[in-house]
Amino acid sequence: MAKVTFYGACGCVTGSCTHLSWSQTQILVDCGMYQGDRDLKKRNWQPFPFDPKDIDAVIITHAHLDHTGLLPRLVKMGFQGVVYCTRPTRGLMSLVLQDSAKIQQEQARWAAKKGYSRHKDPKPLYTTQDVRQTLRLVKTVPFHQTHEVLPGIRLEYRRAGHLLGAASLNITAKGSDGNSRTWCFSGDIGRYDVPILKDPETTQTKPDALLLESTYGDRAHEATDPKSELYEIIRTTFDRGGSVIIPAFALGRSQEVLYYLAELVEEQKVDPRAVFLDSPMAIKATRIYDSSVAEHDEELQELDDTIDPLSADPFQHCSTSSQSKALNKRKSPAVIVASSGMATGGRVLHHLAQKLGNPRHSVVFVGYQAAGTRGRVLTGGADTVSIYGQRVRVRAQIHSLHGLSAHAGRKEILRWCDSLPVKPERIFLNHGEDQSRRALAAVLEDEGWARPGQPSFGDSVPW
């Protein structure tokens, strides 16, 4: 029987993984890592609900860890098929997975050294060698071209706008009754009319079924001016002698923040010598963004004529740990962009530990903050937060710029859906907390779409 089984991002926004099977053929759409609270992270260590040796191919929507982070573990457990993605995704995925492996290996060594693991010999989920083996299996597919990934199974990518290389995709194959059907997988839909990347696209192929993300299914992004909001925070913070810390994902959000900062530099409102990008991965990702000219929108091309926000010139790049540590000794105000975006790790933790207790400083969150993360705790108004096992008092000013979210809001999700050539007969919602899924399901049904399913982990439906 040809079927689709939902194994990830069911009632949460991480761990994306959907299993497709036709007789002896099996495919995964994404193989993401769970992020957030301890219970979610434990899922990364559980056995796969399928045999990795039996998977013929993995089709990746985009490079973020919650969509790719378990690929090396899949390879470690025996997967030897092909990993398909777009060309820009290949470069970013390499950065993400290598960084993930290095962090896990360091954590395992530290746990063994300090003896705080429950295991005598703690191991990482996977190693840098597993990542190298994974990258050898990658094959890139262009946007807008139909590609036969396996006999009788065709793939088409369309730009999703969420991240460089991010894609929505169509998979067309025969069902158990012999009739050909097309499933559309939205992936993570990006924002419309934002700088750097081209707007989200939808397919011209008529989909029979749709698996739709619902991250912001319960709310619409307000019409905002993120550049003006960011400038006002910088201005007031600098006036009181403080610095602005911006936790930002190394992929996507860091580059968009740099774009708005470059516009402020062009307007002579911000001194570029006071802006620091403190993330080796973000620095490398920004180079990939800068070189991917075919994916740039008109706004970035116009700004490039006067100042290139993605080049190494306008701002200070902190590649080494010593450069990062020096920022904490800096006396004059600064804008520090550092990962991770949800404050779950990375260099931003050092800056938060140093500056959260001082009311002169500001912290600006610019993306979705998943349940169980420090970012969710801080934006929720907590008085203290735990960093490196220590309780840190929160006295700095905490801000959220929703206009810089990489995910479509509810209105934008509906706009994307309305651009499909037909309303699919079946809709399933994933990549959203249950409240968001329920809200989006109600709106879609009110507007005449098929009643959306809200699958739980392990639920299956016919292809």
C-alpha cells in the first residue's frame, strides 16, 4: 500500500520528518533534529521508527537543523541512498551539520571529563566523520525542473523564501490504485516583501494533497517597520551607555539583520565600527548568501550599489574566540549579532551572561522562540534565567521584533495557499504547536478548504 506516515513536527516546530512508502520504495521528506525542552531532545536518541537501511532517498526542504539535523545519524545507522536538495541548501547544510557534530563531540568529551553523564562513556549522536559521509550522498536539484528521484517518482522544487535555498516541493507518484497523485509539501514558508531573497512561490501543478506548515497559524504578523524599530532600540540603548545583543540564527536571520543595519549605516544613523557579527557559522553563511546572486531580490541588488551588507567590509566579524571575548571588555556601546537565535547555545550565551543583569543593555529577539528555549523564557518575562548552570537575573530590556520572523504569519500562509492552482482534496498540518494548528485548521475550513488533518506521531494516510 502506498502511504504517508508522519514522524516529526507533529504538534511542535522541530524534528520535521515525513515517511513515504510505495511497495519496496521508501523516501523521507526531511530528517530533522528535535530542539527545545529535555523531553523533545530525548527523541533524537530514540531508534528511528523505520530501518534506515531501507530508505532509498531523503528529500530536504532547507538547511535548518530541525529539518536536517538527524541526517548524519541516519547515515550512521545504515542509510546509503541519495540526499536531494537545492544547490544553495547544500552549502548551508554542510555548515549546519559540521557545527552540530562538533558541538556534540565537545559536549560528550566535557561530560566524560566532568562525570555528569549517566553513561560511563558518553557519545555524541554523530561525529564529523558521519557528516562527511552524509555530504558525499548529496545531489542537488535546480528549482522549477522536474527530476525523477527514483523510478516513477518525480520531484519539483519551488522557492519558499524562508532561507537561502529553502523550497516547497511536489512529489508525484502512483498510489495503490494505480492512479498518479501529487503531494505538495510546503516546507517552511517565508515572508513576502522582505529583503534579500525572492518571495515564496507555489507550484503550477495541481496537488491532490498538501502538507502545510503552521508555525504561526494562530496569528498574523502585524504590519511593522523593523528597521525603524531596530534603530529606536539601538538609539535609546546607546543613549544610556548600553549595548544591544541580538540572538540570531546563523542562517537567515543574521543576514536580514545585517541588511537593516546596513541601511541604517547608509542613512548615517549607525556607525559600522560599532556593529559586530560574532558567529563563525554566520560569517561563513553570509559569504554563501553573498555569492548566491541568482537568489537575491531587487532590494538587495539596489542596496549593493552603495553598501553590500553581506560582504566582509561594512561590519566587524569575530571569527575567533579571543575576538568574541574581547567584546565583553568593550566599554563603548555596540550592536552584537550572535547565534543561537533561541539562545540555546553558541556565543550569545556569554554575552547574555555578562549583560542580562544590567538595565542599560537591550536584548532583541528576531525570530520564533520555541517552547522550552531560553528565548521563550526571556520573551515570556522571566525574572531570572539559567545560563551554564547559574541563575542570571534579568534586568536588561527584552524586545521582540516580529517583523523579522522568517516564518509566514497566518495571512501569508493563506496567501501562499490561495496561489495554488486548485484547492487540494486533502490537507494535513504539521510544524506547528497544537494551538497554532487548531487555529489555522479552523480558518482554512471557514474559507472552504478541505477539513485539515492534524496528525500525531506515527499516523498514516494513503498516498
